[in-house]
Amino acid sequence: ENYSIGLHSFAYESDGYIYLIITNPTKEQQQFLIESHASAKNISVKRYSEEGKEIALASTKNFLSGNERRYTLQPGQFCVAVITV
């Protein structure tokens, strides 16, 4: 069986915010970047387990630069990013 489908993402805008939902349906760890012109203080990211329990994110010191943020999702995990428009 090959489960290297990759990440799935969904986004919508409402009331001055963009909501970005990223899921990892694969059986492997996946990394991704969130690129945004918003500053770090205008982006909130929460990561959740397959069961829906919130998981702490790594330190923000792992950010690549002001516009690029790298995240890792383990199999079954998902995250929700809220970006102020």
C-alpha cells in the first residue's frame, strides 16, 4: 500500500480572518511552509492529534524568516492557522 498522498489543505475567509486547515492523511511525517505577508503576531497556529486533542507547537525560533514558517505534522495530525487579513 502506498499512502504518500501528501497534505490536504482547505481555506476560507470570514470576518477579517483567513482560516487555513491542513491535514496529514499519510502514514509519514510531512513538513510544509506557511507563506504570508502578515507578521508573526497576526498568525495563530494550533496543531491537533488524530483524536482532536491540541498538541503544543515547537518554538517560534524555528521560523525561517518573517514571511515563511515551517511546520511538521505527524501521520493523522492536522493544524488550524488563523491569519488576520
